[in-house]
Amino acid sequence: MIGFGTTMNNVMKECAGDGHWFQADDTSQLEDAFEQIAKSLAELRVSK
């Protein structure tokens, strides 16, 4: 879950789970969040 233009509250964080949510306050942070998600998916594919 990515909070962009909003603050991640505890309900959102708990719903997403530890390490599965991102707070993006600007476009640079949003791009970083998507890069981290893409790297996680690539690692998942390599490990299968």
C-alpha cells in the first residue's frame, strides 16, 4: 500500500502488514516506492 498525498494511519499500516506499506510525500518518493516493489518482485521470481 502506498500513501501518496495522504498520511498512512495505523489502520492502513496494519492492513498492509509490516514492510508492505510506503509513505510517499512527493513524486521522487513515489518513484522510490515503486522501485522497491519492483525489486521485491524480481527477487521473488528469481527465488522460485
